[in-house]
Amino acid sequence: MTTTSPDKTSATPVPTQTLIESDTQAVMDYVMAHLGRPPKLARVDVRQLWAGAYRVNVYTRDHAGPFATMTMSDSFFVTAGQGAYQSEPAIEQKYDRAAN
């Protein structure tokens, strides 16, 4: 059996985790730029489903009653490709773009 050592002259690949974090941040920025910022924003959850496909859920705080809860106020399926994004449903500005 012959073994070969790795080629030390080849370029070092960018870690996958770094690419995913960068991509998900870009998708979140895209959604929030078009949707606006909900008053009482709690968090934005971006999950990569497969290459170029993301589920984006926007959560808001609700302080009704003795306990604080979160409600999913918006949800989108976003595909990214060739520098463009598409969303289902279409993202319409629902909130003021200024920070609350």
C-alpha cells in the first residue's frame, strides 16, 4: 500500500463554519433591510437548510401576563444564488427601518 503526503503548496480552504456564518448574516441582513425592524424584536433565526436555501424566522417579545414570551412574527424561505435573493412569501416592508 502506498501513501502520499498532502500537497503543502495547495491553498488552505476557508473553514466551512466561517462561510456559513457569513452567508447566514448576509441573508439576515437582506430580510431585515426589506422587512424593517419590528418593535420589540427578540431575535432573528436563520437556518441553512441546504446549499443556497435558508429558513428565516423573526421573533418578537410579548410581555402579556406575568411571563415574557416570544412570538414568531414573520417567517420566510429564502434562496440565494448568483448575488440575488428570492423569498417565499415575498418580503414586503412591514415595519419601520429605523432601530427601535
